[in-house]
Amino acid sequence: MNTEEYIASGTLEFYVFGLLSEAENREVKQLADKDETIQAEILSIEKAVINLSYSVAPHLSAANYEKIRQQLIEKHSGVVQMEPKRGMNPYMGWAAAVILTFGLAYQYYQNTEATKEVQAATAKTSKFEQLVASLEQKNTETEKALAVVRDNATSIINLAGQEIAPQAYAKVYLNRNKKEIYVDLAGLPTPPDGKVYQIWALKLDPLTPTSIGVIADKNASSGIFRVDNNDGAEAFGITLEPAGGSKSPTLEQLYTLGKV
């Protein structure tokens, strides 16, 4: 995932709102320390939040006002030369020109900055609305998963680590009444780039694997995921496969396995 895709994923908004896990916060912090673009985006999000929370119109600070004034005076100093007329201060025309130019420039700058701020605030608001919708969907999915996990009719199948990862583990929540299956991958390491975890339902005699889900989420170890139902499953296994999954399990990459 490149920088633009990472920014578009919404992870940085979750980071600013404090909705990530400790491990995810550390990951964002490390990326921000290495990537100035990500660091700048975080600051931009924080600024937008402040602007929206105060609900104030954009304005030009006194410091910027003084900066423009000085630049205009320096720009026109020694450039405008006027022949003095009888009874008229020789610097009156120069002063009038500077004042007029400054007034127009100030008004243009103020309008331009206000437009930029409004556009930025609108864009951030739209992004936050998408974030809220995403959070609501995530909460709904979490509630459904918890309902299955807490159901007395749900069977819990522990998947033990295999030769490639002896310390790994996972859990399958099988509810035959609701015909729903969820997997908890908390005990699996983060998959490397270009790899995904694939869940298999197994019939043992003869050994027949059926793919019931591919977990492509980089944060797979931090959530519970629903996979396809399989009524005849006698065991479950999880393998590490190329992105998109495989037609049959790569046994050399079998991370966990457990019988129903």
C-alpha cells in the first residue's frame, strides 16, 4: 500500500480520533516519522477538526496582514516616480497608489484564503461523514459477531499452531442454528505484503478442503471476521496464501489447524 492509498484508507482519521489499538497507533507513528506526507496529512486533519469544532469563518491573522503590507511597500518603493504639481505634495500620488494597490491585494488575498479554507473544510467534512458511516457499519458488524460468540449454541473450535508457526493460534465460532461462522485471528502474525490468510473448512475422509474466506485486512489479527458457512465441516485450517487466495491450500504455509 503506497502513501496515497494509506491516506485514503481512513486510518489517519481513526488515529486522530483515538480509535486505533496501541499497536496500530505505533504503526502510524512510525510511518509518520518516516514519511513527511503522512505527517502533514495528520496535521491537516487535526487543523480541520479544530476549525470545524469552533465553526468560525476563515480570517487573515495580524501577522499575515503586516507581512503583506511590508511586501507591498518594498515592491513599490523607488518604482513609482511622479512629477510634483503646483500646490500638491509630491508623495501624495505615490501614497495613494500604494494604498489602492494594498487594499486590492489584501481583499484578493483574503477572499482567496477564505475560499481555500472553505474548500478544505468541505472536503474534510465529507471525509468525516464517510468515516462516521464506516464506524457505524463496523459497530453493526461487531454487534453481530458478539451475538454469535455469546450464543450458547455456538461451538468454539481452537486452532493450534503448526510447524511453520508453533506459537500461532486462532478460534472458529461455529453456530449451526444460525448457519454462521466467525474466525478470530488474534493469534496470527501480521501477513507480509502480498500475502493473505485463507480459511478452509475440511472434510477428513477423504481429505477435502473448501475455501470459506480470504482475510485481506492488514489488521487481521485485531478483529473477528465472518466467513462463508459450511455445514459439513469436520475441521478448520488457516494457510498463508498469495493475494486473492488460492484454489487449494498451500500445506507448507499451514499456520493453524483444529478439529470440530
